[in-house]
Amino acid sequence: MATQRKYLVREFNAFITCYICKGYLIKPTTVTECLHTFCKSCIVQHFEDTNDCPKCGIQVHETNPLEMLRLDNTLEEIIFKLVPGLKEMEKRQEEEFWKKNKPQENGEDNEGPKAKKAKIDEEEDQEDQDYHRSDPQIAICLDCLRNNGQSGDNTVKGLMKKFIRCSTRVTVGTIKKFLSLKLKLPSTCELDVLCNGEIMGKDHTMEFIYMTRWRLRAENSYPMVLQYRPRIDFG
Ligand SMILES: [Zn+2]
Ligand SMILES: [Zn+2]
């Protein structure tokens, strides 16, 4: 009879741990250029500062390395099978995260007329259309896209709280107004709002973008991430 070899989880560690945080891969996400895999949050955060793969150093993409990420669902399932309790723990952490980061209740400036206006769909559209309140809601992460290559005056900063919850019928135009108010941008500063690296038109609703852009990508999970940056005028 052949000796049955018992494998220890430890022996698989090289394949199921993240090079960046050294923990088990959470939402394992692969860089399609070099096939190196990291936790989704680890690699997304890494790409805020550089376009290179943390493990092998190749340039993943010239401008938007996030385009080269794919979620590895199979590997995620394998890790969940190998590491008992991990799935439950992740779920708990996600719930706690949402408890801590209650969208919309923005503690930093709850007073003042400006702050009130900035509350999407509660104040702005209240008079004419009250239906927004009963609309399906969507959580969105608003991420400031930093221009890595360009030096100098990047006037747009990140939000204090980048998670918001709003009606699925809110348009990109309203999101832009919200950002201008929150970030106290001068009226001359135009913003572009992007999803998956693509600039979104101002009349697109959150639902439309979620269905036609965000959901189509396997690596994308909830909440939807929209990026913004000052519009770059050429000429
Ligand atoms: Zn990690
Ligand atoms: Zn790599």
C-alpha cells in the first residue's frame, strides 16, 4: 500500500500567501502581465504609488495598472478549503468594516449649508423629487486618481471619507458636484470621473455604470470604485 502523505497547510503557504502583507491571500488578484498574485486591497494600494509589480518589478501598465488585475476565484476557493474559518473571518471583517465606515454620515463637517448641500440626493433633489430616498441604494468608493508621472500642482486631494451611499439613479454629474463641494474646488477646476480607467459621461447613472462597466470585470467586487482626477486640458 502506498504511503499516504499528509499535506500541511504550511507546505502550500508560498502559493496562498500574499507577498505584500504576508497573510493569506484575501480576494486573490493576479497581475495579468506577470501572473503574480496578491490580496486585492494590497495590490490596489500598491498601485497608488507605482505602476510596477511588487514582486518582479516589471512595469504593469504605463498609466493605469489597475486595468491589468484579475480576481482569481478558483484560488480563493482553494484557500477557503485549505484554511478553515478564513471565509467566515473575512465576512465578519467586512461587516465590521461597513459598521465603522458608515457611508454618508460624514462626521468631519456636518454643520454649515455647504456640507448639507453636499449630501447627495438627500438635500439636492428633495424639493422636486422625493423618490430618491426609496430608490435602491448603492455604495461607492470615490478614489482620488493621482498622476504618478506628472510633477507639480495636483490640486485635488482625496476625500476624508471615500465611501458614500447613494441612490442607484444618481448621475456622474451629481457625483462631480458632490466632489467639488466636499473638496472645496474652485469653479474653474473640472473633474473627470472614471470607472475601470474609462471616463464616464455626466448623464450616466450609478446603476448604468455598475451594470455595464463595473460588473463585467471578474476582479471587481462590491463596492464599486469610481476614480476622479482634475480634467487635463490639452491645448
Ligand atoms: Zn496582502
Ligand atoms: Zn510580477
